[in-house]
Amino acid sequence: MKKTMITKMKIAHSLKQLLLSKDFKKITTEDIAQHAGVRRQTFYNHFLDKYQVVEWIFISELEEIFAKKAKPVAWQEVLAILLQYLDEQKVFYQKAFEIDGQNAFRTSFQHYCLEILDYCYKNEHHHHQAQSAILIQHLLDYHTLAFSLFIKEKIYQEEALSQYHFMLCSILEKQFKQ
């Protein structure tokens, strides 16, 4: 593994550890760097700010999970993996969804949800006539907002997010087959 990746992982792990005992707003880049055992400048060599670390954690950990899977992965499995991952990292993502402002995690999460739903739509319609691009975009936007808000709300409850897999797949299949 490259030294750059090891350093990024140390920084990410440090932020995750700090979030267990401290509010995100009160964590500074200096806190993260010190906890990781790196200089503050080293932090900035790898990340723009602490918000980017949260986004990097989300993307890199999911990419690692998908890298271990056989390709291509069905969209239903993508959704199952996402829900299971969020269940396993529930405390971290409860804190991540509390981040406010222009760099809020929910914005990155919505973008990722849009990618999943776009993948879902393309898998359901790979042999159908193309529908209106505007209609498709509205449908994707609507379901992205609904899906991401649903996850954001449910992550604070005791129940596992993965219990909603069948329901979410059913809703999406019905909507995208029309």
C-alpha cells in the first residue's frame, strides 16, 4: 500500500475516533493531525479540510467493499451493500449527517444516491425505448431526495437500515419499470 494511502487512512481513522467523543464542529484539523501523529501540513497535503475527510471515508470504504465483489454487481446488491455498510458504521454516519453548512455530508450522500439510482434506472431500462430525458431526470431527482432523506432519518433509529432493503427495491422497481 502506498504511503499516501496509509497517511490518508490514519487521518480518516483519527477523525472517526475523535467523533466518538467530540462534536464535529469542535474538532479542528490540528486535533485530527495530532491524533493521527502527523503534522498539520501533512493533513493539508492530503485533504482540503475535515469535511473532505468525511466524504473520503464514505467513498473509499465503499469502494473497498465493491472492489472485493465480482463485477458487475446488480443494483439491488449495491443497495444492500450500502445499507449494510451504513448499519455497520451507524454511529459515525449519525454524526456525519449532523454536519451543517455548504460542505454538509448529506450533499455528498445525495450525490452518491443519485449515482445508485441512475445505475438502477439504466439496469431496468437497458432494453426499453428511451424516455424523455427531462422526465427521467425529474424521476431520479425525486427519488434521490426521498431515498437520501429516508436513510438520513432512519439512521437514528435502532432498527437496522438493511431491513428496508426489500421495500426500497420494490419501490424503485415499480417506479423505474413504468
